[in-house]
Amino acid sequence: MKKELLWYGPAYSFSGYATHNRYMLLGLEDLGWKIKLVGTEKNIPETLIGKERLIKMTKNVLSDEKNAICVNLVPPPGLPAYGKHTILFTTLESLTVHEGYLRRCQQYDEVWVPCRDNYLSMLNAGWPSRKLHLIPEGYDDSIYSPGQTPLPGVKSDKFTFMFVGDWSYRKGIQWMIPAFCKAFTKEDNVRLLISSHYQGGEDERSRARIRDEYQEILQKNKITDPPNIELIYDWIPDDKLGEFYNSADCMVLLSCGEAWALPLMQGMASGIPAITTSWGGQNDYINKKNGYPVKIKKFDTIHDKIKLSVDFYWYQLFAFPDVEDATKQFRRAYDNQADAKKKGERAQREVSKKYTWKQAALKANKRLEKICKSLT
């Protein structure tokens, strides 16, 4: 059987899923796979890495598309495209697995997930191990490295904690801001830099939503004079993110559910340690020696605590970080800046050994070649 793939998924935006699709596509093509890309996005940014190669993939013609291996790298519940052997390459954010999610998975011959906590969640939900594979994500080592000149206008002489991600309950912003404000005052030479979008939006309405909810968090927690917190609404292009992360001293993500936490990986590749919830994808590569894991206070539901919920979140358990412990980790990083720098250096060494996109593509390639051989 020829090394050909029918590939379905978003590949053009700056979202986590699109980044995942893009680098797996480029990496597998480098390893000799001919890929027919069925993209789920229309607009292609001018600055997109691999743009011309991706466009070419959409025009590829496979020798036998109906009998090709088909990879669907999409969010749950998945929108299936079919071939001889179908793969759902997806993620989980919850500890438990919604029965509807499992039913959708049954449409595929196998499921790939990026981290061990996802893998264990699927097994505990009764998904057969023979149809489950752990294929990690990675980072672009041509973009992310320590010592780069910080992005103009972003670097500060203040010790900078940085959050990068969607403005949502799952991302833990409602815990991060109070923990930061409890740890510091305006007298401390520190700031929290929040680079975020509401549901991926860039318009003024989305920005206003963030500003309003930010004020709600302050009011709810009776924070009247917060330390320095800055909001960034503009998208940072992929090729500038390395410079952006080099403007920070410590990443922060108090999420209640992640399958990989790509910004943390990118920050660590830039030599920046991270304060983060000790459950989810980041558990595969962050530990006390290279970062600041935050204890889990409890596992709880989130669908009944937010205004907008994904169907497969309903009644599922998510990891709630201990805010008191998060406060301590903020202070620990700030009060021991030399140690924070050492943690960042160790983080960079460790992720560079195991987690580049090239290494991720090699693992996917190994599984795909085995499938290809079995179908011959």
C-alpha cells in the first residue's frame, strides 16, 4: 500500500488544533507521505508557516482515495471523513469521558490522543487499548528558543508572568487573577500579561466581553487595587511568538483541563518555566524540577458554572487547581528569580530532547507505517 493519507481538519488559523494539524501535515510530508488535505477553514493568513505546501496538499490526488488511511485531526465530537482505515486524532479536557463522545469515537478504527492523562481517561471509560494510541504534540524548534530579542513594546523591567490562551472558564482565568492579586501588590516589581481572545474573536465586541468579565472577576473577589495586569487582544503571528515568549519570565496556566497546553510547551522551549495545574497534557512534561505544578483541590463539573458549555463537558469532571497553592507558586517564582531561571533552562533542555514537531511526526509515522503494512 502506498504512503498516502486523506487528512481532514483545520490547518490555517492560529488555534491549537490548527497548529497541531499544520505541523503534523508538514512533518509527515517530510517523511514521505503524500497527503490530500480536506481543510475545514477558508481564510489563510499571509504569514502562515507552510502556506504554499498546505495549499498544494489540498490539490493532491491520491491513487485510491476510498481505500487510503484517513486521519481526522479535529475537536470532539469530530466530523468524520472516511477511508480504508479511519483515525480520530483528538483531545480530551476532562477526567471523565462523556458517553456521547465515546459513541462518536466508535465510528473510527482507532483513536489517537496526545497525553497520558487523556490515554488513561479513555481506558477508564472502557475504550479498548488496542484501538488507542498516544501520539504527543510538539513545538517548532526553528521559532522557539531562549535568548531571542524580546518582541518590541512587550518587554518590561518588571518580572513578567504570562498567560496565553482563550478567555474561558476552562482556562482558569477566574482563579489566576485572584491568585496573582493575592500574591502581589502594586509595590511589587511584577506584572501579569494576559494574551487572550474570546472564542477566537478579534472584533471590538469580543474585546469588550473580555474587559467586562475581567472587571467582574475583580469585583467578585473584592479586588479594588490590583497589581499590574495588562491585556493583549491582538493575535501574535506564529513567527513572532518566540520573541513574544522571550518577553516573559514565567508562564501561567491554571486550567481545569488541557490535552497538551501548547503555549506552555512553547514557553518552556524558550527557556521559560510555568506555573500550572498538575493534571492534563502538561503533566507529561512539567514537574517540580522544571516548573511550578499547582496542587489539585478537587475534580468537579464546569457545565453548571459557565454561560457557554460544550456538550461533551456536561456532567464530566475537571481538575480544579488549589488557588492558595497557586498563590504560593507565584511568590516562589518571584522571590527566587535565579531559581526560576534555572528551572527554565532545565525545561528547555528537557523538551528539546523529546517534544519537537519532528519527533511527534516520527511517532505518528511509525504507527501509520504499521497500519499501511497491515492493509497491504
